[in-house]
Amino acid sequence: MALANGPRVVAVTGAAGYVGRRLVAALLEQARIERVVALDVRPIEMRHDRLRAARHDITEPMEQIFASEGVEGVVHLAFVLRHMPKRSASHRVNVDGTANLLSACEATGVSRIVIMSSSTVYGAHRDNPPVLTEEALARPSPLFHYAWDKAEAERMAMRYANAHPEAAVSLLRMCVVMGPSADNFITAALAKPVLIGVRKYDPGLQFVHEDDVARLLVRFAMERHPGVYNVAGPGTVHWSEFARIAKRPMLWLPASLAYALTDAAWLLRLQHDSPGIGLDFIRWPWVVGTDKLERELEYHFQYTSEEALRSYLERGRRAAALP
């Protein structure tokens, strides 16, 4: 790997989160890294002589922290994943927070910016091609806040990249991250007694293993790879296969009923995952291609989509078998 000219001090926002903890640990394994600056509103429990941890809100000024620590590269993970009843809550963190981060990068001359985006920015649409490349338009629904905010964060980052060609800005459109420690809407679905399917629709889903994610984020943080990259483990797992592998019963409902029930449950606070728009992602296709990533970084995924999913399920089964 061409790490010789990479940054020696890297800041990670959202460092206390699922991906953040693994990334911080992976960065500290790199001999070239002199210091990792871990930022999160939550406490960061890891201790290391090259780790500088700070409780910090992503919407608060960061220029002083970046300047005093000599930050040269940033990996931006701080993001609200859940669909919040109050729209301003997620927008403040996701959009305003990204703008604030970019302002700090500009003020302190950060040369490497990596933003963890999402393949949901393409949207799940009836007319999506079989495989979405990085050239495909981002078409998120404004009703699905997570994807909409990711797309807005991307737009800001792209404007920043155009204005600052000296900085390498990388946007990684990740599919669902899975692994033994996963905690996301997929794991939340697995906690339910029954899965919902939209009758006559069975799209392929993609997963990427947490270990592949950590490896790739380190590569992008330490090497110069500007631009947009799709990230997904090889292969897909159809929604029906997902239920079979997870050993969960599936209730197939007509689209009109499935959306109506999901919206009603959301409004009545009977479920906190998403309103009906979230069903689009188990109804319409949104499979991404990773040829660009594999070609330009010569990267070979350690786990397929199915293996990433099974690694989480096997963790759960092992835990259930303990006395």
C-alpha cells in the first residue's frame, strides 16, 4: 500500500460508534500514524498513548482542536442513522455538522477528507439499472431522511473538493455494514418476531463486513484517492434468502397494506425504525457495482455479502448458546 506520504495525524468523528471504534483501533495499528484524534459526543472508552479523545459535538467549532493537534486527515463518520420524528434533530447533526467539519478543514488546511456516505443515496427505484455505478444519479427520497442527508453532505463535500483541489476528498457510498458487532436497521429487523415483505418483490441486498470497512477507511485516510467509490461485499442476498438464513418467519403483504401499516405504526410510535418509505429498500433494486474501487485500489474484499451477514448471525447464535 502506498502509505509513505499519508497524514501522520488523523481525526475521526463519530469515533465512539460501531464503525468508529474499529477504525480508531485500525489506525493505531499503523506505525506511521503519530496521533489519532477521536471525537464524539459519547464517551470514548479506548485508551492508547497515541490517542487523543475528546467529547465534542460535531456542530460545535473544531478549528482549535484541529490546529492544536496538527490534524492532517479526517474521517467523517458522525451521522444520525435513525429516522427521527423531529426532522431538525437529524438535519442538525448530518447536514449542519458536515458543513461545520468542512469549515474546520478549510481553516486548518486539512489535506485528506474521507466521508462515509451510503449507497442509499441512489434511492431504491423501480427503474434502477441492475447495477448502479458511481456515474448514476443520486436520487434519494426526501421522505427518507438518512439518504437525503447523506446526499446533501456529499454535495457539500463535492463543492469543497472543487474549491480545494489540493485536498483529496473521498466519498465512500457504503452498503449495509455487517459483522459480529453490527448495530443498524438490519439487526433491529432481526430482533422482531416476524419480517415484513412486499408481495411480488424480492430485491437483492448487499452487505459489507466491518473488517473490510475498517481496512478500506484506513486506505482512504492514508492514501490519496479522491472521488466517489461504491463499497459492497461481492454478491447479493435476496430478502427472502435473508429471512431463510436468519431463520425468521416472513409475512408477505400487498404493497398498499404494507406501506399503510408501516406508516400507521410509525405515527403511533409503535415502531421507531422508519415510516413506509423505508419499505422501498426491500421492494425496489439498489445494487451497486464496485469495479472502480477494486480496480483503482487493487482491493479484494475479504467477505462476500452473505458471509458478512452470517458473521453477525453466528455471533448471535453463539451468544444464545451460552449458559
